[in-house]
Amino acid sequence: MPRGQMMPFEQLFAVRYDSPLFKDSGHTGMFYAQSWAFMHYCRFGVNKIPPEKMNLFVRVAGSSKIQERPEEFRAVCRELLGLDYPDLMR
């Protein structure tokens, strides 16, 4: 991934404590910056997503169980936010 380019959400949501992206100083800054920007969007962004669905999404995203099943998490994202990863990138 070129420096300064956003991580694809598939990669961002797959990062765990033991992930090289979490530990590698070359990617850590982008991981934290993009994670912060996404959480800011979830909490304060102007969108048409009902707050209760956004809050549920954030709770699900923090669950260690869902992190083990990336395709299920993607489905939860589509169901709760009404958006798939490419839509979120825009």
C-alpha cells in the first residue's frame, strides 16, 4: 500500500492486536488515522444512517467474535449501515 493511501476496509477491519499492520510503524499511523476518521464519521458524520443502527454497528465492530469472521462483518455492515465497503470509501 503506497504511503498516504487509505487502507481498503477489508484490510482495516481485519487488523487485530497480533496483525503486522497494528505493529508495523510504517502502517500504524495510517491505521490509526483512518480508524479515527471512520469512528468520527460514525459518531458525528452527516449521513442518513439512523443513530441506533450506527451505535449497533460500532458495538458489533468492537466485538472480538465478529473480527474472526470478516465476511459476516461485511454483511453486518451492509445490513446496519446500508453500505458496502466501496460505498464507505467514497
